[in-house]
Amino acid sequence: MKILRPGPSEVQLVDSYMDAESPNPNSRLFKVLHQEKNAKLWNHAFKEHSQKFPDCDGSLDWNQHGEEKRGLAWILSIRCKMCHYTSHREKLYEEVSRSGRGRRAAQFNVAMAVGHLGTSLTTEGMRGMLLCANIEPASATNIHQTCNKVGKIITDVSKNSMKKIRQDIQELNEKCGLANTPIRVEGDARYNNATFSAIGKTPFQAATQVTYTLSENVTKKNNVVAVFCGNKLCKKGTHLRAKGKEFTCPGHKGCTATIPPETTIKDKNRWAAECISELQSDDCPLIISHFTSDGDSAAAST
């Protein structure tokens, strides 16, 4: 009788990173670098190394001990494996131009935040995609902070863009001899979860976020002229209430909620009224003559 012993497991890619003969496992990772700045750094290192150490035949490589990571951007230097040569540290990314003191953000990180906010990917989802591509991702905290800063700018740009669209409609009507003529619009809401998904599962409403858009029916483009975004979620408020403290959302410092938690999320009448209030905030507001919505929507009574 022989005791069965398991044979050696098949060598996987992760095993090569745990090998003691691989002193720099990070050298196998992919990094996103600016092509022009990368070439400039290497050309400078080749010339400087040959000038300072003309008798050295060592190979140049990335200096793993002198690297600095900023989100997905890198500050790197080059070293010689044989002599003690080390180049200067170079920012292998372009910075966002701004006035004032302080560290300037990398354009790549800001661009990634803009693209991230335009998708339905979560932070962990985006980090998971980068990890699958063997690219070291930015920390979740860094992604959140960048998205929060970029999100405010995107909101301001979007509001200014919609205001410009409303002004263009006014000018178009004036050119057609229809100055101060009421326009036709259509509106509808969208939620982060299907509102019927909570039936039989929870006494609470399924959706916690709502986006109501109002589009014009004057031009063929049907541009969005007003948007309202409602959010019941506030991580800070939930954490403080769990500790027994009295906090009401929205209203406290650092609150991310824009509507109270007891608000009916499908109150399309209210959300449409918020969009119409935005139209009326202009110096020369648009007047609505016809409003198209769902047959069961209460927004038509607005």
C-alpha cells in the first residue's frame, strides 16, 4: 500500500514574483509614462553617465529606490548597475497649469478622473481593471479626492453649458421672429436602482439617487437644458448616527446628501419643478408651453 502524495504544483506567474532570485519584482509592472519626457530622461542619463564614468560598462536601469508614485503618474530616476551613477529625478508626466503655490496635479490623473466620472464604474472596479493589466493603480483615497475636485469643475462647466444652450434657443427664436415664444420640452427621471426591485425585500425605497433631465424640443439635437441630481447617501452622517449622535441630512458639515432620506424618490413633480426653477434663474428665462413626460408621471402637473 502506497500513500498518495500530491505532485509539485504547476508554476504560476505569481510564483515568479515570490522567487528570491528576483530582487526587483516591481520591474515587471507596467507604468504609464509620458513618451517625450521618458526619452529626454534616458538621453540625458546616457550622456551624463558616459561623461562622469567613461570607463564604466554597466547597464542603466530604473532606480527602484528613488521612484515616487503620484496616483497613476511617476517620478523616476535612472541608475547604473555597476557604478554609483544616479540621474536626477524626472516627472514623467505633464502637470495641470494653475497659479499659486503648492503641488500641481498630473494631467493624467485628472483625465482619468474625468473619464471615471463619465462611466458607471466604481472605484474598486477601475482599480481592478488596472490590476488585471498589471498596472499599479492609484489608492482608493487618491481616486476619491481627485474625483471630488474634478466633479465640482464638471458640474460648473455643465451648468454654464446648459445656460449657453438656453441663450442660443432665445437667439434662435429671435432670428425666426418668435421672440419670447414658449418652447416645448420633455423630461424624465433615472434612478441608480430599479424602483421595483425592493418589492417584498425591504420596507425602504430601492433607489437612493435620482437624476432628472429636461430637454428642449425646439432643435433637432434635443439638447438638455436643465438637470437635477438628488442624492440621499451620506457616509459621514450614517457613521455619526450609528454612534448615537443627532445629525440630519442634508445640512451638516461635509454632508454629501442633497435630499432628505424620507423624501419620496419617485416624486417627479418635485424634480421637474427643480429643473424649471433653474430655467427661471436666467436673466431672460425660457417659458414652457408644452411638457412631455411619462403617462403615469406627476410631473405634468408642474
